[in-house]
Amino acid sequence: MIEVRGLSKRYGEKLAVNNLSFDVMPGKVTGFLGPNGAGKTTTMRLILGLDYPNAGSITIDGKRYASLANPMREVGALLDAKAVHGGRSAYNHLFCLAQTNNLPKRRVGEVLELVGLTDVARKRTKGFSLGMSQRLGIAATLLGDPKILMFDEPVNGLDPEGILWIRNFMKALAAEGRTVFVSSHLMSEMEHTADQLVVIGRGQLLADCTMEEFIARSSGQTVRVATPQPDQLVKAVAEAGGSAVNSADGTLIVSGLVAAQVGDLAFEHGVRLHELTVVRASLEAAFMELTADSVEYRAENEQGQPPGPAQQPAQEQLVAQGQHRGEGGI
Amino acid sequence: MRKGSIAAKGGSDMAAVTTTQAPVLPPPSGRAGFGGTLRSEFTKIRSVRSTYWTLLVLLAISIGIGAAICAGTAANWDQASAADRATFDATQVSIAGLFYLGQLVIVVFGAIVLTAEYSTGMIRTSLTAMPRRVTVYVAKALVFAVVALVVTLIAAFIAFFLGQALLASTHANASLSGHDVLRAVIGSALYVTMCGLFAFAAGAIFRHTAATITSIIGLLFVIPILAHLLPSSWYNDIARWLPDSAGGAITATVAPQDSHLFSPWGQFTVFAVYTAILLIVGGILFRRRDA
């Protein structure tokens, strides 16, 4: 379990992380969400001890990262897939990492096999595509067979096949009982993978809840369905391009499809419905609303202060989000 | 990205991945520490081509320049004055390529040990694998120093023997058993290695290749030249405190010792103390700063 308590980090004038507290629970996929610049990467760097916090503490199963006996056996982290020396072969890159934690040499070949890079193991990483670099980075996280895995925006810039691969990989890791902590600025990405959500904006905690709770909080267009045959309907919804999750009261919450589509699907698959209700916005819209509010609040708050260059990106971000929100509402 | 290479669960669903196929890791044998980090740093240094290119250039320059000077001297020996012959230092001349130009190469090599990790971002991956930074820093410095010392010793001895063979016709050639000769040959390798460690430490301070190399060349090469422009009474007072004075002092075997300098090993100690201070400052910054 990762415990973050009262974490703050300042870079010059900019408060990147502001009094952040949350837990990452074992055996779950925890989505770490926030718009670009919200402080997700900074938080992950602080967890790994790459940067030092100005205040607060982080422990991993009760210990600071730097004092873990064998860090790679506890935590596997991928922050930046391109953070490798391009002149080194994939094999040697993994081998030099494995050696620091006294991991056996054969493990290098095993993780290369797992991510499908065996054929290019002896090639220098300079020529790797982003997708291949991501696989190499994931191979590195698996070297120590850790209980906790951390990924920072793992699908950024990947093609659809790469996204699918990473998504399934994370699911498989969680299914094995590992803790997966994964950041994204796209709610739609988390909808498919995360059990638990930690949402931040401008370095502050906005939400720390289960995916179901998050859905329950949001307002607008999703479809609630009560049915005695939930498994069949979940499958049908997924095939139709939507997604369905169990809510706390035993009903299904369908997103990505409108009520009529869900009704038709149920009819086609012979699924009996006891309830079909239009309820809420998509998670994406709920997330946008949540984070946009935080940005608006911050922007208003900053009006009282002398304007500086540091505030400028916040304004741009607000505009960009406003536009995005407009599109989402169509 | 190749579909066929994905480890597929059951084989039918190409995107379903499992990580449990790998055999279970043996339990840890202890705490990750200095030994593993040392092996890791050795793997790093031997697994990039730049290491081999740099060391090859070092050998070529050290041996080639030493040989060229020796061959030139031998060819013109007849025209040399008696005074020139009396002060001719066959040992120092044969290894001049190493301690004048080889140090430039080793400075670059020493600097990039750390700065290349910053420019590529590898440092974040390295420090995630081994977060105990002092361990990483010391392991890096040690691996670099050993590799540099081995290669510079090889360069020094080859340059020395080749140079003496080329000087044989002058009968002014030196032998290893000669007065101070072994000290000069080994000392040249130690001095050049120390230059590399100096640059390594500067790399930890600047974390940027160009800034590191520029400042080290300034300290080791430009400041001594500027110092020579000072009135000689001033220069004589400060010469012994210049870092590069160690190079000339430790490789000299014939010319009377400059009375303004310390003994060869004393002069070397001055440089070693500077290097140690810089290494400590670099280590403190490496430990304290955000990576």
C-alpha cells in the first residue's frame, strides 16, 4: 500500500502539489487523474524519491522508497519510456537495472519475452518506436516481480493497438493481485481499467473514491439498468462499444450508449429488463466538470495576486478545457 | 509492435496478456547495495559504444603523438645543441601525448559518465532502481576510475616502450629501471585518471555535458595559460597551487625540479585534494538535489 500524507512540492514560484493525501490500496487498479499540469508526474516522482517534498510524507508498506531493501522487488515504476540511454541495447539496459537489485540474469530474458521484445533484445534502443520503448519500460518494471506497479500516462502517444495492449496488460497485472497505480489525463482511459480513482487538479485532491462512487456523483447522461441477467447485458454492451459497471445497489450503469440502444440490445439478446433509466453524464464529462471547476476556482483565487508568468498556463488550460467541454456536450 | 510477439493467454485472444508465465523469482538474498550497483555501473560503461570510441581515441592519441615526437627527435638529434641534449627528458617526451592530449579525452569521458545519464533521462530510471544515491555516485566514480586507470596505464606503458625504441639511435633513451622513470610512467596514468575524476565530479555539479567540459577545460588548460602571462614573481607564487602543475611535475625525470613547485608526489597531492573536494561537493549535490 502506498500512503501519501500532506504532500506538498514547490518548484520555484509554482506549487505543483498542495497538501495531498491519499492511499493506493493493494490488489486494485487505482486511476490517478487530472488535467495536464495537475501534478500527477510530480507526485509519482515524489513517491519514488526522485524529487524531495517540501512537506508531507510517502510510505510504501510503511517504509520510505529509498529505504526499501530491494526497491525493484517492491515497486515497478515507469514514468518516462524514453528515459533510457539510446546507445545501450534493450538487453543491457534491463541487465544493468537488474544487477542493482541482485536479480538473476535469466530474469532479463523472461521479461523481454513477456513484453514481446525478445527479437530486438540486442538492438540499441535509439531506434525503438514509442510503443517498443513503452514495452521496454514495462519490462523494466516487471524485473523484480513487484507487488506495486506505477505507470505515468502509459498510453500517451500510442497507436490503438498499443493502447489495447497496455490496457490488457494492466488488467492482467491487477488480476494477479498486484497494486496498479496509473495516471492519465483521460477519464475515458480509466473507465475501462480503474477500480479506484484519485483525482487531482492544480496539485490538490479533488476526489478519492471508487469508480462507482465517482459515477454516482456525476450528473447527466448514463443509463441505469436493472436486470436479472447482468452478465449477458454487460457482454452485449461491450460488443456494442459501450461499457457497463456494477453500481452499489446492484444495477448496471451503462455509458457510451443511449437508453434506446441499451433497450434494443437487451431485446436482441433476450435480456429481461426491470429498469431502464437515463441518469448521468459520461465519466469524461463528470471528470471535466470536476477538474474545470478546480481550475476556475484557482483562476479566480489568483486574481488577487500580482500576475506572473507562472499563472499564464492556467488561463490557457482553462480555455482549452472550456472548448473541450463544449465539444463533449454536443 | 508485433502481434505475434505478445504473450497470449490461451493463444486465441491476441491482446490478453499474462505475466504469470515467468518462473517465480528466487527470494532476495539480502539488501540491494554497493556490490550490485558496482556490477550495474560496469555493465553500463561497457555496454555503450562511446566508451570504446573514447578509449580507442585515447590510446591512439597517447601512443601516436608520443611516437611522432620521439621519431622526430631521433631524426633531428644530430642538430640538437649540447644544452638541449642535457635537458632532454626521454621519458616525459614519450608519454607527453598521454598527459597533454589524453587528459582532454579522459575529461570528456569522465564528464559524460554522469551527464549522459541526465541528457538521456536515464538517471531517473537508474535512481528508481537504486534510490540510495551515495551508493550510485560512489559506484559510478569507482568504475570510471578503474577503467580509466587501466586504459591510461596501458597507454602510458605502450607509449613509453614505443618511444624509447624510436629514440634508441640517440642513446638518450630511458629504461624503466632508470631514475624516477617508473614513477613518471605510472604517474602520468594516475594524473590523467585524476583529471577524469575531476571532470566526473564537475559533471555531478553541472549535470550538463557542454557546461562540464567547458569549465574543466577552463580550469585545467586555460587558467594555467593565463597564469603564465602574470609577472613571473606572481606566477612562481601560485604555480604550485594550480591543478595542472601535477602533470608536469610527476612526469619529469631529468630537468631539475622547479624550485617553486612541491615534489612530484606533493604536487600530485595538491591536485588529489582539489579532486577530492570537488568529488565531495558533487556527491552532496547529487544526493540533495531533485533528480
